[in-house]
Amino acid sequence: EGPLFYAKMIKKEDGALDFNEPAEELAVKVRAFWSWPATFAMLNDSFVKICAAYSIEEESGMKPGDVCRVDKNGIYVQTGKGQLVITKIQIQGKKAMPVRDFLNGKAVNVGDKFTKLD
């Protein structure tokens, strides 16, 4: 028999996204935690859940957490390495929605900031 590996218990606070981490790791976390505990952050002053995202290797030269591009397909956020492209997002009190629908109700601009919720 081989060695046993144990995973640590997942806690709600494990879903807090730290944009200093590489985009690829954040994208994996979003996929892994989609049902519980979910992944979340602050967008400017609003609590948001990140429901779907993927990573790209492109660098913007901006700081981790900075929104570097916004279009109908995604919100591009600089991370410690690469960019996290958020495609589905949920604001408190609303249902999860594609970024296209989210942007109809809330303006997100280049330079806006995603920060880790402590």
C-alpha cells in the first residue's frame, strides 16, 4: 500500500481570492469551490462572488487586483502572474449572471480594483 494523503478541511474563508497569486491557481480555485464555499472578493466597495473564470498568460503591467480590460465576454484582472478573466459574477442579493448582464447594471472600468476580503 502507498502512503495516505489527507486534504485539509475547507473553510469558508478559503474562498477569499488573493490576486497576488497566479491567475492559473485562482482559476482552479474558482472551479473547485464553485458550489461551496464559493470564491469571493471586494470589487471597489462591493462584495462579489466569482462564479466562473479562466486564466490567460498576458501581462498588463498593472498591479495585482487591477481591472485591466472590460468587454462583454469578461472582466480581465491582473494577478501575480497572468490575468484572471471573470466570465460569471454575483453581487450580493442578486443571482449569478454572465458578465455581459452584470455590466448592464453596474459599470466596471479599467483601473477598478479587486481586493481580498479579510
